[in-house]
Amino acid sequence: MPYLHLQFGQPLSSAQKRSLARRSTDLIAALLHKRAEVTAVRIADAADDGWHIAGEAVVAGLTPAHGTLYITAGTNTAAEKAEIIVALHRLLAEVCGPLPEASYLVIHEMPAGNWGYDGRTQAARLPALAAAKG
């Protein structure tokens, strides 16, 4: 049940947002083995002068970006997490154009009891998932 929040310092078109949402969901499903049907993506963009790197406004022609991906702790390997960061960074650059070097993707691993969806924590879902597999 991943949640990806992408933020950009430049306005994006609806087509760019749809492409990012669809393709990032596909990457999360393929590389992290997550279910696409419960993967949520939020994309926020702004045309303002609030994005700074090294204390300076971002250079024109670059699209400042930051992404935060929430996953359940212990469900992915270090190699899988490194691979999704590489893949998402490439996707952002492909869809949005050149990114500043200081464009961050952060993975938060949440304890299974601290988050959930449809009114149930991930911890509450674990016994049912184990029974279905076994």
C-alpha cells in the first residue's frame, strides 16, 4: 500500500501528471512488488519562487522536484529501494525535463501498525494475507 507524494517547483500539464501517476505506479508495482490497485500517488506543483537550492533560486530551465514514498517497514530490500529511487529519478527527468542535482527521493518505512488503508492497519491485514498465501 504505497503512497507517493511528488512535489515540483514548476507547473506541470495534466498529461504530465497522468503520465507520472501511471508510470510511477507501474514502477512501484514492478520493482517493489506492490499492488497497483492500492498504490496512491499525489502530485503537487507550483509556479512560484519558493524553491531554493544552496540558498539560491533554482536555475531557469530546471524543474525542481522532491518525492516521498511511504512503504511498510521490512517489505523491501535495500537493493529494491535503491532501484526504485534510480527509476523514479529517471522518470521525473524524462517527463519533466532536466532536474537540479538536489532533487530528492525519500523512502519512509512505516511500521505496519502505524498506517493502513480502508480503515485497517497493515498489521491487522497481515494474518489474512498469510492465511490466503498458505
